[in-house]
Amino acid sequence: MTVRQPNNPLHGVTLEMMLRQMVERDGWEGLARDVPINCFRIDPSMTSALKYLRKAPRARQKVEEIYARFISRRRG
């Protein structure tokens, strides 16, 4: 049973979904500007970014914060 979380913009959104939307909107260059990590700057790919972000909680948190701001602007 899934509990609805209307105040949590990340509820039900996977890391891959977040990255795909952000890359579609800003490209890898935009992501690298916002979160300057090598998997966004040097030969970026979805696979390498997901692998790195799953192992690096601080980088993942930064990506999630940027995504949450993006979602709040879209709704507001």
C-alpha cells in the first residue's frame, strides 16, 4: 500500500526520471554548471551518472534539490 505524500515533490520520482527531465531541459552542460561533477562534465552518459549518484549521497542530494526547485517553479 502506497501512502500519498502531496507535499513531497520527489515522491514516486526515480533518480533516472529526474536526470532525464533535467538533461532534456538544460542538457549535460547545464547539469555540469549546477552540479560540477565529472560524470556530468566529461563524456556524460545516463549510465555513468546514475552509477555515480547512487554511490555519492551528497551529489545525489544536490541533484534532488535542483530538481525539487525545478518542479516547484513548474507548478507555481
